[in-house]
Amino acid sequence: MSKRKEILTMQEGLKGRDFQVSMRFREALSEAIKNSPYSREQIVAMVFGMTGVKISKHILDSMTAPSKKDYRFPAEILPAFCFITGDFEPLRILVETAGFEMIGEDEARVLKIARLEERKREIEEEIRRLKGGRDG
């Protein structure tokens, strides 16, 4: 399938989906901070250390406040933020809104094994077909 067809198919599957995630996303960010063992100051310092993107505590507060709609959380720091807080709910909200599902390491390993087994079956079938053509 071409890249264009994949994109169109994905978009068609997203019809009717609620893309208004701002409030849910901000709430998830706030919950992640609240449940984190780190202070907001520590979180922004660690985000800077991991990403090189410097934000202040004030900016973090504004990005998570429901009333500060003009402040947006930068996507490039979200993985580090989730890693630091230990809460991947903000990322999950965005991923699922886009029509995908996040899976953990164990599920990813099972999925990879299943994909490899399927490829193995396909390769074995191709080998049988080629041998059959040569012998017959």
C-alpha cells in the first residue's frame, strides 16, 4: 500500500473522533506532576537536562493551567516529561486520539514474535512453492 493510501485510510478511520484534547491533555499533565515524586522545579530541570529545551516553572504552570489556553506543551519534551514523572497518560491521550494504541514492553515482545512467526510462515511457503516449481 502506498504511503498516500495509508494516510487516507487512517484518516477515514478517524471520522467522528473527538480531536479536542486540550483539557484532557492538560489535566493529564497536571495529574502526572501532582503524582510525581519531583517538584515542578525539579521536573523542568530534568526536562532541560534530557532534552536541552529550557522551560521555567512558571511556563510549566501556564502550560498545564486550564485557563491559560495560549500556552501549549511542546511535543518534543513530552517523552522526557512522561519518563521523569513516570506517567504516560498525557502521551496515551495523544496517541489514542490519533487512532493508535500504546502497548507495553511485554505486549511489544509478543507482537514482534507474532510478526516474525508470520514472516517465517510466509518464507517457508515461498520456499515450498519455489522447490515445487523446480521439482515439478
